[in-house]
Amino acid sequence: MINFDYIRTSSAKAAVDVKAKNASSQFIAGGTNLVDLMKRGVTAPEKLIDINGLPLKQITEDAKGISIGALALNSYVAEHPIIKAKYPLLAQALNAGASAQLRNMATIGGNMMQRTRCSYFYDVTMPCNKREPNSGCGALQGQNRMHAVFGTNEKCIAVHPSDMCVALAALDATVNITGTKGDRKILFTDFHRLAGDTPELDNNLQKGELITSIHIPTNAFNKTHYLKIRDRASYAFALVSVAVALEMSGNTIKKAKLAMGGVAHKPWRLTEAEKFLIGKQPTKENFIAAGNMAMETATSFGQNDFKIKMGKTAVAEALQHATRNI
Amino acid sequence: MSYIFPTMPTQNTNNSRRDFLKKSTAIAALTIASPVLLKAGENDEKIAALFEHIDLKLEVNGIAHTLSVEPRVTLLDLLREQLHLMGTKKGCDHGQCGACTVHVDGKRINSCLSLAVMNEGKKITTIEGLANGEKLHPMQEAFIKHDGFQCGYCTPGQIMSAVACVKEGHANSANEIREYMSGNICRCGAYPNIVDAIMEVKKGGQLL
Amino acid sequence: MDNNFQPTETYFVDDRADGIDKVTGKATFSAEFQLANMVYAVFVCSTIAKGAIKNMILSKAKRAAGVLDIIYYLNCPNVPGYNPYAKDPKKKGYEWGGLKVFNNNLVYSNGQPIAMVIADTLERAVHAASLVEVEYIKDEFDTDFEKSKSDEKKLIKPTEYIRGDVDAYKNGEVMVEAEYNIPMETHNPMEMHATIAVWDGDDKLTVYTKTQGPKGAQSGLAKNFDLDEKNVRVVAEYVGGAFGSGLRSWPILPATCIAAKKLKRPVKLMLTREQMFTQVGYRPQAWQKIGISANKDGKLTGITHKAKSNTSRYEDFGEGIVNVSQFLYDCPNVNTFYHLLPLDVNTPTWMRGPGPATGCFALESALDELSYKLNIDPIELRIINHATIHPVNKLPWSTKFLKECYALGKEKIGWQNRPAIAGSVLEDGMLVGYGMAGGVFGAGRGQATAKGILKADGTLLLQSAVSDMGPGTSTAMANIGSQSMGLPLSKVKFDLGDTDLPNGPTQGGSGTTSAIGTAIMAVCTALIQTLKEMAIANIAAFATLKPEALKYENGIISIADNASINISYTDLLTQANKPEIEVIKDAGKTSAEAEKYARNSFSVHFVKLHVNPTTGVIKLKQIVSVADAGKIIAENTARSQMVGGAVGGIGMALTEEVFIDNRYGRYTNSNFADYHVPVHADTPPIDVLFVNKADNIISPTGAKGIGEIALVGVAPAIANAVYNATGKRVRDLPITPDKLI
């Protein structure tokens, strides 16, 4: 790791100004991903801007929903009584990620900013368009068991590794951002990008911009579940994960929000399956049909062929689980 | 072959299998380290001069330290190599095993992923600070009683994590303990004994 | 079977001797010794699978702050063991075994150490190492086990065994023929291999290192650097796990010594987790094919067992994978083949249960498959084919309580609840399955020396140079010493992990307890004899007696038929004016008497699990491991070894696999996030049962050995339970969720 310049700031404005002026600078909050990437030489910022002193740790509820500061810790959010009571899907997804120690370090904003866990991205001797544009994609014809089946192209088939983001995508959250040109907000589902021609970009933040909070609108989802399938029972990234949020009225599905993790460069919303489920009964047949529909456009790359079948079963199982007490 | 350089060629026991270079179609290639690091390395002299050590004040096991550290030093390496508190272990250095678990302001974290300078003014507790003099902490007692280890290398991390697990209120059942302790890998496989130890401490209801 | 067997009495059950050090962080592992003036070394590793280094560009690295030296093939000082013909061109001297680090510019595998950067701080060494640029001449390479295993030209060293008719299984009444695969698995102990080396002048070397054999490391280093063995001290006081990775010396050991000598200061090097995958061995990848047949009544008629496993290009490492099929069951016709496949990877090595762990996965899975075809309970099938005489050497076993293991485990797991038809029973909405499989390992006994010092304060200090990677050697030895000397456990201490102590064996192959235990018993016997003689010589009341007429217990010597005439060890030593008495005893290898017997430890593992019928996710519910390991010396630590072996078996069965990208010949998951070692949440309650019958033929301790049989057989037991739950036979480990959907 290079020895970098380290500064602390307690002002968001100062933070974004420094960041905008220094091409080789990065914000650091929990550091759980950034320090790891620096140790591996994937990234080598010359300046780290420690933003832990910014007042962005609060959870505040209002009539429209709930705002979570970008620097709130993953564990704090997962344990927060309002989150547990009203947004249990988010709490469940947060607790499915990483370990208790890492959740005590990682922030909400940092969770959104984490980079892919693709082996080729991490190994600086291997080709990776995300790390080194135009060096090629090592995973395309290599070890791609963990890789994407939606929204891929020949430049990048990496997946976004977050669990939390899958739940936030299902919950129609918005992201509040500040930058040198002022504040703005974008839909959570628009925050992360597909690889496209610029796999080096994970999200739509502009130069110097900083996430300040996320907002989740009030909802009437009364049946939710986060299902994560992985190679060991805990402390592993998802092979496939599914966030289910249903608004049920009696035995009828009024609203359905579904998102998947481990399958794309961003949390993947299953809009066709959502539409299909509206007005339906919570039957096994309907859930299997939703699962099949969810994976219709998936394409795989050899080692990850299983994800298409696993995706179908995971959607069905997550729906089944969410509604099992009906 | 011309491109086998000194020192002395080896006296191989199975030369037939090692003379692959003779029949190879050699391709010259430049394989380099991380480009971003090399780029940074060009400025290294400058960087070395530019980046001063940073003053850092923190408290470890009740003892205040005033230090001067490079920003890149992790809390783990600070504890082990500068403060010589070797009880906190390096098991992976990437937040993937939990051997380096310490408490920062009462919360368990992986010290390998925390830059030391980010702990300004904080209170760190390591395994060395858990016992009260000669009197072992109840979790340490329970680990001995239930033989919650074999080689002992992951043990400080397991114990620090276990104490936090109980304090956080995540020790209400064996399954909950298993989930909330999964960030601490034990290659010797002492897991069932560790769970027994934590259950006992939880049931004992001592103030941890 | 003998339903009325009486288990042998165990020694005391007590806490681990080194428990307090381990829970307080006081236990000092290799990298944790504080030496004045110490500097830090970091390896630069190859990034190609095969070829040569054309050029190393060190300018940037040398300029980096704090760099003291960079050692590589062009400036590596002379290492005598690298040049075995240097002294006499006609006669080969000692040659360092394995990769001769920095000896030349050849690259044999990815991740091979090719240079070493030494700097004043760890951070500076790490950074400078990342600035070393390497120009390679790349060569064609092959790391593809799957593809190359079918190419006969690439295979070496076929070994063959034939008993009776070849391929008799093909004519059997009921037959199973199947292929089984296990991937590379790594030991990855929690403590990464580390070494601190320090020289005193040019002829005295002290090394703190992770090793399972301090004496072996000492001897290798002495020869490699042409030193007098007594001038080399190896310290391995605490070893943070090893599981076989510490059985031999790897490049880190000579490299650190080379650097410390060149810099004339203590040098410390700890491998990174990534380097743990490429530099300290692993369980080789293996393909196996089994053909097995039986009569309709279940009597085995033929077994053909073929195996191929990988080695490196620069060393041949093979293990007894197919041997289990030769002797575990009574079968008239058995033939086995074993081939090695050299690839451009680092060398594998023994990993917990080497040979049988791999072999039993195939054999015990195949037997399970056969049991369904025969419609005979798998336990019953094994009992029908129980071998009472070792089928290869035709010797009786010293002890064999395998049938007792079946009986104990069957009851504990609730075998009667096992679904008769695979994939047929739901429990709490989950498919439920039960499985079992056996394990075996050789129970030898090596040479060992121990010293005993009985002090006038009544304490006994025992010493041997063995190291303890975790099983609890000091606890077991203190137990044996306590029992043999008639002293309370609290008065007995066992020192280990330092070559300044008497010669101890390498800890491996489950033989530590019997080897050193035998030496300790000899030491104690001699100490007691000395005490008795001292009593006769110094104490009037005993003056006319012979030693045989005296007895000892609770730290007291007394007249055998009149315990009221007695003297404590403490008083005796005081009165004889001896501050202490010291004895060194050597215990040889297995006795001639023992050679008349076949010698093995046995285990049987039982598993209950759930499989989600929709997602294929496995949830282990319970494991019962039963061992015929001879007499149990220290129950607490013995139980922990069994539990740990079961967890290792869970990894082998369900989670562990090294991936290689064969286009680059490079591992792609050499870290703990992607190479999945089991975590707490993977581990169910594990019950351990011991037959606990002494085997006094192998050694007077009665112990046979636990470490290997704890793991051997666990993976097939899990795979068999998965089949019982789902009706899906998975023959390629690990059984990840994708294989069950």
C-alpha cells in the first residue's frame, strides 16, 4: 500500500471540494472494502478523506418514510427498532451480509459503494476491464461461477456483491447526494449502473459527489423475505439472493416488489414477475411461474449456468417463505 | 540455455522433467505489478518525504498512547508491531477470518481493515485487556472449561467476538450464536465447544 | 460382536495445560517473538505458471522508503544445500528438498517466491515488494487436471496391487461402477506460516518457525547451511494449526535464514493468506474410479480401485489413496492402480488423513451405492464384510473395535429413523437423510526421547522437542506423566517446541501420543526406580528391602504390604540432599512383538441432515463420530480433536475447493472469502463417542491415534446422507447448492 495523504473533515462541503480537486482522492468511511482494495493494489488513492466526522449517522422518520444517514453503520440500521418493525426486509438483508464485525464498521453509503468481488478484479495480474479499462474480461471465459446472468456484455460480467442494496432496490428507495454543484436525489434503482461500455464505473455518482442519505418511502408491505443462497451457511457472498416485498390483502397480492442479488452488475429488479403476481393468490404454482418469468432473459457463461435454475427456485422459495403464514 | 541465469544450475533428481525450457517456444512478456501502484511508486521519493507521520492519540486497554504513525498502518499492525500486543492475531489481513477482532469503543471490529489513524481518541480493548489482572474474564473461563479451541490462534478473536455477541444480545440460542459468530473462523473446528462456552456465559448472566 | 466390552479407564479429565496462555493472548506464536533490531521481509511471487525470469527491475522498489535489501537469484548468497556437488564434484552431498528459493531464475508455478524485500517496517516492505517489476520468458504450461488426467503420456509412477482376480467386480452378481472427484483442498491453518531467523556470527542460527517437527527443521537447516546441528536452534513453542502443512520445510524457512545472514540482523517473514495457497502444500486433486461387486447376500466379491492425483513438476508427491480398498474390508479379489499427474503447480503435501481421506470418500460412497442396489442396510453390509485378518499382510489386528463403533453410533444418531427409500421423507418441510461411513488410518509409533526432572518441591518437569499444533500434546503428556509418577496433574508440566529439548518426533500421522507417551512412561519408570533405590539407600526403614517390595502413589513411596511405612518424594529428595533427579529415556519404534500385528485406528461417522427440497440447500442437523483410537489419554482434548476432524470433513464434503484458471495457471480463490472454510453456522451439534479400549501392543500408553480418523470418512458420510435425503448421488466434492437443484 502506498503511503497516502490522510485528512479528516467534519464538513460535507469541504469533503466534496477536496475530492473534486484531487483526481486521486477517495472518501473513506468504514474502510472495509477500500482498505482491502488498497492492500491488494487494486486502487491506490494518494489522498484519503476521512468522512466519519460528518453528521450523517442519523435515522429519522417522517410521514413520507424514513431517512438513513449515509454514515449509519450497517449493524446500527439492522438493529434499529423502526427498521426492524417497519422495514424488516432491510434488516434481514443487512444481517445476511458479511459478519457482525464488518457490519459494525461498514456504513450504508459504503455498502452501496462497494466494488465487485470478481476474482479478476481483485487479482492485479489478471485482465479486468473494470480495474484496467481495455485489458479484457478474465471472467468471461474463465472462473465465472459467481458471475452475472443479467445485463452482461463481453466487457464485464461482474456482479454487485451487496445484500442491502437488493432490499433497497425492492423498497423503491431514493439516494440523496451532495456535490460541488449542490444537492440532488436519484432513484435507488438508478444509482448503480450496468457495465455497458464503461465497466470501470459502478454507479452514477459524478466527480466529487458524496452520498448523504437514503430515503425509503412508507409502504404497506406485510409479507417480506430476503433469501440468500450461498456456498456456506454464513459469511459468504450470494450465489443468488432474492428480496420479496408483498402487500397482501386477504389472500390476494395487491403489490409485489422483487429484486435479485448475485445476478447482475446492479441489484436486479424483476418487473415482469412483479406485474404477474399482482392480483394473484399466493400459490406454489404462481410462485413457480413468477420464478420462471424472472429468469426468462437470463444468459449464462458456463460455470454459472446453474444460476438460471437456481434463480427460479430462489424466487419461488422466497415468495413461499414470505407468505408461509397465510 | 542462454536464459537460464546463475546461480549454479540445479543438480536435478529428475532432469527429464525439468528441462522444459529447451523445447519451449518462449514468449517474452512483461508482467508487471499493479499499474496503479507503479504509477504511485514513481513518485515514491517525493511521497516518502511528503507524507509525514500523523499524530495519533488512542487508549488501549486503559492505557493512553500518543503515537506518530504512517496513515497506511492498520490498527492490527499498530497493536502487534508497534505496541507489541501480540494477542490480537493476523489470520488473513483482509477481514475474512475474524482473528484480529478487537473492541473499539465497545464494538467488535476487524482491526485489519481499520486504519490506525481512523481510531483517533477511541478506546481499544484487546484480549490482553479482558482479564482483570490474574482474574480471567468469564468468557475466558468458559472457553477453558469447554475447551473452545485447539491451536489457540483464532481464540483471542473468538473470545473478543463472543463477549460482544453476548453484549449485543445475539446469544439467545445456539443457532443465533452460530450465525453471529460466523465472522470468526476456527480451522481446528472448535465451533461446538465455543458455542457451549458462550451459552454458559449467557446463562450465567454475569455483567460482561 | 462383543456386546459386553468394558471401556478402558481414562486418565484424568482436565483442562488444557496451555489453556490460560491461549485465552489471554499470552501464547507466543512464531511471528510474535520480540527481538532487538528486527526487520521485516516480504516475498515477491511469480505471476506466471512456468518459464524463466528474464529481468527484474528493482529501481523503484529500491528507492522506496525504508528498504534495506532485495534478495533474488542474482544476489542470493551461496547456500551449501543448493549445491550438493560443491564440496566434491564426484560425490553428492546434502541437497535441500523441494524448491530452492532464489537459486535460479526458473519459475515452476504461479505464486512461487522469486524475490524478497527487506525493510525497516512491515508497511514499507509490503509496499516496496509491490514495486518490483519482473520480465518473464513465458513457457507453455499445464495446470489442467481434468483434461490431462486422461492423457496416459502425462501420467507417471503407476503403482499396482493385485489380489486374486483382476477386475473381478465385472462378473459380480450386484455391481457398482462409478467415478469420484475431489478438488485441491488447502490446509490453511489460522496462523499463517511465519519465520523469524537470527544468526549469532556465521555459525549459529536460531529460528522461530511454524513446524510440526522442530527436530526435522533443525536437521534440514543445519545441513542446508552447513552448520553443526547443535548450533541450530528451532523454536516452535505454539503452532497455530497446521494439519500437515508443517510436516516439511518450505521456501520461507531458508529464505528468512538467507536474509538474516546477509543483513546480519533478525528478519521476520509471515506469509500472506494468498501465499498460503501457493507455498505450503495442499491436498492434491484426485480422480478415482471404483468398481465393486457383491453376492446377493452382500458378501464382497471384487473391488477395483483406480486413482490419479496431481503433483508438481519439480517434486513427486503421492499418497496412499487406493490402499483403503486393499484392506478395509474382507474381499478375495482386489486390484488397485495409482498414478501421479505432474502439473505446473506448487507441490501438494500430506493434509489431515492423507490418502485414506481421499480413498475413503470413493470406497465408502461406493459401498453405500452398493447397499441400495443390494437392499441391505449399509451398516449391515459393512459387518458382513468385516475383516478380522488384515487382507494384505494376513496379520491379525493388534486391536480392532470397528463393530463396537457401528453399534455405538447407530444408537446415538437414531439410525432406525433413516428413510429406507432415498428422497422419500420430509421433516419440517425438509428432506431428511441419514448417512454413515468409516475411516481408518495407520497406528504406528515412532522413535522419541523424553527427559524427566523430578524436583525436591515435588513437581515433575517433562520435556521433549515435539511441537503441538493444537491436539493438546502437553495436556496428554502431563496426564501420562501424572499417572505414571503417581503425582497430581497440577504438579506435572510438559515442555515442548524447542530443539534444545530432547529429541521428539514430528507431529503427524496421529502418532505423537504413542511415541512420546512411551518415552515419558519409560522416564517415569526410571525415576520411580531411582526413587526406590534412594529410599533404600537413604532411609533406614527401607534399608533392607528390595525395590520390588516398594510401591508408589500420590507422591509417596511406601512398603507394598505396609503403607504406613512411607516417605514422600519431596522428603526423600530433601533427605538425600538432592535438589532434583533427572532421567533421559529413549523409546524406540514399534516393538518386534507389534510387528506381528496389523495396526490401525478406526472411526465411523454418522450424519443426519436436511435438504431444502426447492433450493437444494443442505443443513446439517447432527454428526456422531465414533472412534476406536485405543485408550483415551485426555478426554477433553481427544474429544476436541474428533470434533475438529468432523468440521474439517464438513469442509471437504460441502464447501472447500481451490479454483484454477487454467489459461493463466493461477488460483482464483486464494483467500478466505472465496475459499470456503466452514464457519460456525455450518457446524451442527457433534457427538463424540470413544470405544476407549487400550491397545498395549502398539505402545504401553494404550493409545492408537485420533487426528486422522477424526476426518477420514466424514465426507462420504455426509455425501451418503445427501443421497439418502434426496436420491441424488453427488460424486464430485464439494456438494455445493448448485449440485442439488
